[in-house]
Amino acid sequence: MKKLIVSMSAALCGIAAVSAASIENVIIRQQWPWSAKVNVDYTLKDTTGGRHDVKVTFQSDGKEIAPVYGSVTGDRFGVAAGEHRIVWDPQYGGNQGYDKLYPNMTATVTLEDSDNLYMVVDLSGGKDATSYPVSFTSVPPSGGWNQQDYKFGEKLVLRRIPAGTFEMGLTQAEIDHYGFREERTFAQDVFQRRTVTLTKPYYIGIFPVTKGQYYRMEGVEITPAWEAMNPVRSGVTYSNLRGSATWPQLADDSILGRLNAKTAAAVSAALPGYNFELPTQAQWEMACRAGTTTAFNNGTNWSEGSTKIKEPNLDPIAWYAVGSLSPLVGEKQANAFGLYDMHGLVHEFIRDLLSSAAGVPSGVTNPQTDPLLHVTLYPAAWGCGGRYNGVVAECVAGYEQLIGNEQSNYWVDDGIGFRLAFVGN
């Protein structure tokens, strides 16, 4: 095999004037001759303690090279000050098309919207508050977001997910291993892996909504108080969340409608056209995967000897098959975006109301109703992520579970919650 890259240089990023952060000391090297992989080392400087998303682009003779999704790994999301590395594998997925020389290779590292990485909603006023204060920051609290204050009930934290392209759905290997085809009764195309593009950034909750947060918004006292950091896992339906308005409209008197009314003044200037919603299936899966292409978002697939209710590769990141126990949110490892419990704990509602009457399939760019799931004969509510009392297969990143219809979670009665999103029209 020829050496892939004969000349490399680095380009420093441009940064917004409002940001206190900068990228410096960018060095690009190939791991030749032992590997075709390319290392991009950089230093992020930030005296404020902020965290930032980082984007890397590659050029050859002034022409951009588009890496295959999944081929770029390393320190790209929620990066703190210090020295970091991003790795590009030109031959990822068996791609041999990069077995050639690239003249004058350069890499450019840039910060992406570093001043509004997190969105914090203050719910302390409860149901009777006329408005909820909203703030944006790139600086997490000392000790991070995984603290009692940010899941007990008074604060709701969402994280910005950058626009981009990703691989959505199940691989053939996942279908075969977990027997999805035998368990599902609708169209075979539902399993198809496809490339999906989301053209707008959006926000999604760091945690599934907890009982403390939900009851505070709805004006209900939670007893016993220690359950406040448990996720909402029952008692909420698709119609409770979005109302009875014609899909895809959101009713003003729904849970999400009331939340939008109380935050509109605070967010309209900062992000016009955005509102609280359930994530679409595509938005949910992109946030869950956080740049990975594997069955689980820690970069792993199934392990040898795993069973229906035991998977060592899933154990660090998910609660599943634990019987009647209802764990707290945020006790397992977060993904690269810093999101907790995307696998296991509770099935999380998605916005897509999947039925033959839900709307026109919108393809693979900003899909609202997934065209490959637009096959059922009645309005069906769906959820993603798996549940604390479920099996391993339900936790696979590209798998979605039929929960019931708009008014009832009859298919899966327990272990159903939701994660808020903040999305643009």
C-alpha cells in the first residue's frame, strides 16, 4: 500500500469575538508506517472553564476531503481547556478508496458556537409561575451537571447538538444478532441503515425528565421526596405531552405547550423560531450516537457470550433487566455529548407519530415522520432507548419500540418517560 499522505500542515481556527476560547498548536501527523490513521493534535485555551464542541476539516491542494461518518474520533464534544487529539481513519469501514497520495494535506480545527453549549431552564417558580428564566452558558458548574440541583426539580439542563450527517438505523449484523426481523410485524425496510442529515442545531436534555422536574412543572407534590431524581416512568402519554392538535402541531394546553408559553419571552430573542418539543427519531438517535456507529454509544457492539438480559459492554452506560428497581438518572456513564441514560432506564417518546395518516414522509433530510417507519395503519406512539426492566435488544441505538397509541401506553405500560428537546422550525 502506498503511503497515504506525503505533505501535511495545520491551519489554526477562526474564533468568534465573543468567545474567550481559542485553538492553538494544531499539528497533523500520520501514524505511518504502522497505520494509515491521521492524528490531529491541538490545544484548547479557555480561562473561563468553559467547554466547547470542536470541528475538524481536511483539505488536499485546497479541496476539502469529506471523511466517512464514523471515521473521525477523539476529543470533539464538550472539550475543556488542555491538549487534545482527534483521529481520522481514512480506511474506516473497509474503505480502500484512500489508498493514494494526498498532496499538501491540511487540517483546520474550529470551535462551534462555544458561548451557548448549554441551556438552563429555572423551574423553581413551579406551575404558578408566569415565566421560567432561561440562560445559556458554556461553563458547567463545578463538578459537572450530574448533581442533585440539576435533576432534583428546580433546574432543567439541555445540551446543544450541532447540525450534521450521521448513519441512522440498524446494520444487517444487528438485525441478525438480535432477531429484530422476527419480532417485528411491519415493513422490512424499517431496518434499513441510511444516511440522514439534520441541517439545524438543536438542544436535548442532559437527562430524561425526572419526577421532580415534571411534578414541579405540573404543580404536584412528590412523595416520598427521594423519588424526585427518578425518571418519569409511567403516567405520561403522547397526548399528555403534545396535546390533541392535528399532527405535527403542538397544542397550547399540553405539557410542552405550557412550557413553551412560560419560556417564550426568555428564548425568543436568543433563538427565534425555536421551541420545546419531543425530539424526532432522527434527532434522538443522532444525540444518542454522539458520533458512534456501533450498537451502543460507548463504541461497542455485543460481546461474546452475552445473553438477552446480560451484556457487559452495555453495563457501564445503561440500566436494563433490573426488575422492579427504579434507578436514579445520571448514575451511569454519559456519552461523548455528555448525555446520560440514552440507553436503558426508560423508553423515551419521540415526536414522530407513525401512521399512514401522520403526514408525508420527508426523506432523509430533517425527517419528521421517518419514511421507513411510515407503515402502520393507526396513529402509533413510539419510544427509543430501552428501559430499566427490559432486555438488551431494546437498548440498541437504532432500535425503536412501539409503546401504544396517542392516548395509551398499552404496549409497554411501565418504563416510559421522555427527554425534552428544543428545536427550530
